[in-house]
Amino acid sequence: MRRWRKKIRDLTVSALDLPEDLVHGVPRMILTGDMRLAVERHRGVDLFSGELLRLKLEEGKLEIAGQGLVIRTIGRDEIQVEGKIERIQFVK
């Protein structure tokens, strides 16, 4: 069933010329230097400290590691983090 849905999504993306990340529900990240990160399409915060932020995604999790991390804004599906960002990693 999942293969069928993926094929339909892929056909939709190509036929309507839609951004692939939007259709597949993957996060969009905008990194400004090593000091600011905006993540769209997350599913909530799983863990937060000054050194680690773990976000829930549609599939898996996203870890942001660094120093002095601060959540500047958080919305239903967008979050902005500031601090010294050292690593961004997808985790299953």
C-alpha cells in the first residue's frame, strides 16, 4: 500500500510541478551560518536542553546539537533555534 501511495505522490509532484518536500512531508530547514536554524514541518519537541534539541518528524527525528541553544519561536509546525549549532542529524 505504501508503494502505491509513493507512486501517486511522485506522479503528482511531476504533473503539477509541486515542491517535492511539500508533497512528501519532509522538513524544510534554513540554516543561517552556524547561529540560527528554522525548521518547518516538524511534529513537536521530543527533547530540549542547551546542548541538544530533538524534534519529532513524520518519519524519525531530527537532532540539533550545539552550545547555548535557545528556542526563539515555536509554532504548530515551525521552530526557530539560535545558538552555536554544531551538528544536525536525522535519527530513525
